[in-house]
Amino acid sequence: MNERILTHICAVTPNGTLPDAALWMRDGKIYRLFPEGELPPEAKKLPRTDGKGGVAIPGFLDLHIHGYGGFGPECAEPQALLNMSVALAQTGVAAFCPTLYCAKPHEMAALLARLLPAVGRETGARIIGFHLEGPFISPKKPGVMKPQDIAPADLDAFRRIYDAAEGKITAVTLAPELPGIEPVIAFAREKGILVQAGHTNATYDEFLLGAARGVTHVTHLFNAMSPFTHREPGVAGAALMHPGISCEIIADGVHVHPDVVAFLRTVKPVDNIVAITDALLPTGQPTGPFLANAEEVIFDGGVWKRKTDRVIAGSALTMARAFKNLLTYGYTLPQAVQCTSTNAARLAGLTGQGRLEEGAPANILLLNAAFEPQTIFLRGQKL
């Protein structure tokens, strides 16, 4: 039996913050969590790690990430995802959804088939399942997606993509206003896939119709979608005004203004806010050249920009930085934990994960006084 005690911690649990606590890990799970002074006699004989008063939170879950450390789905090799898994674990990420760029349906299917052997072989952060950002998105809101790769809604094409992934698709981003999208939404819902509105030019009413069909989550809120105006609230307005709609937010302070990220928690239930990185492949990569989606990018102003035209290509955020940013923006410790772990676990159907509670996986991140990762436990093993 593999056991360890983590002592002298401040544990952020679903029931509140437990100061001066101890956490007992057994066989990769949290066995017991209790006040330091109530450490049972049998636990005193176990290997012990002194938390030195650090803050213990559940490991991060990132539902939208294109790459890290120079590794990602676009490398088209299982080993790249395994390397990404190891690199992410070192930053405190316990699980993630490798996110595929929009591509022609047959290309997305072929890429998924190539990447599939990585799933289940991870030694670092767990691969939850794939997130598909496309191919059924709006040509009017491509962002940095390549317009020639955007496809009209096609259920048969989506079935082939799903089959190529052997069902290991966690989420799909689509535009709910597209003609013929309803059967795609219905199929995705039937298969337990989280259906997200993103890269969409839907009107407010079109989005609400999509929400009624099952599009209940919004991809990187405010970015690449119809904006919130006083006469046409758009997708952004619908996400703000309807508490049952959950949303991603890129909390890097660039993609969305810090005050808007702070404002979000005042108008939306915090349990429906999910911080994601949307990080590009060169994030955390020590040396160049830096490539993302087959284009050279440069790091400028806290984000990756296309070298050719300086258009923002994507985020250079880590979940650890997002967590610290949320605290800076006024989120409480429990709220920041919800947004970086608990909420994502619920939306991805990971029962009991993203929480510090008995029976949950022992994916534990110990933060120092500056709220930066100090010690990481993954499935009970200290990294």
C-alpha cells in the first residue's frame, strides 16, 4: 500500500478552507483530510511531507489547450501528447483536453487516429479526451483559424471524426447558427460530448435556440464571437445574462481585460466559469523557432502573435498563472479553485475530481506564499 501524509497545510476544500490541516494519501487517492492536531497514531508512522504552511489545492484541469513546451496535437505523433502530458504536470496540471485546430473533416479524423494511441499511456497529466475547435464554425468569426478549412455542418462527417477518435472526444466547439447544425448537436449530446458555441456570429436569438438544443457552454468568452451590444446582445450577452450557460475565459489579462474577468464573477454563478489557457504549442518552449498551426509566431505583449502581421495568434498562459491572475482580479481562493479545477471536472464528467475531499484522486498542488506551485503530487506521487 502506497501511503503518505502531507502536513502543515491550508487546504481549500469544497466545504471551505481548512487551516492547519493534514492530508492522508493512500494508493493514489485522498484517504483522509483532517485538522493537524487530530493526526491518528497510525498515520504518524507514515512517510511525511511538511507543507510548511502552504496552500493545498486540487491539480488544475485545462479543457482548452493546443500545446505546451513545443509539444501538441499538431505534431501529429502520440509521443508529442505524452511529452505534453509530462511537461504540463510540472506546472500543476492534473488533466487536460488536447485541442485540435479547425481543419477539413477528413484531416481532423486522420489526425485523431494518429494521436489516439497516446490516450491511456500518460505518465504526467491525464488526457481527458480531445477538444475539437471546429470544423463547423462561422467563416465570419474565424479568428486565426484558416478560412479554407472551415466546413459546412455535416453529420456524416462528424460521425467519421467521432469514429476515428473511438469516441474519445470530450468537447466540440461549433457555431450554433449554421444551417444543418442541429443533427450534429443532437449526435454530440447523445455521445456525452460537451457542445460549445465558439467562432460564432450567432445572434442572441440564434444562440438561445442553440442552447435549447444543447449548446450550453461558450468557448473563450468574448473572443471570436458576436459581441454584446445594447440592441443585439449576441453570444457574449447571452452568456452574461443566462446563469445556466457556462463559459470558458482566457484569464491572461490580454484576451479579456482584467476588469472584465473580475466583472464576470459578479454577474454569473462562479460554478459556471471555467478558466482555460488556450495556450499555443510554443508556450513554455525554451528556444525557437516558435510555430503554431504551421505559422511562425512571436511572443509580444504577453501573447503569441503571427510574425507576418502581428495579429494575436493565441495565448501563452499557464493554468498556474491563470490561478494567480484570478486572485489578483478579486476572486477568492475557493472561487479560483472552482474556476481552474472543480468546474472543469464537472463539465467534463469527471466525477469526484478537481476537489480536495476524501476519495478524490490525490492530485494536489501545494502553493507557496506567493500562490505559485511549490510541490506537486500527481496520483499520490510527488513530482
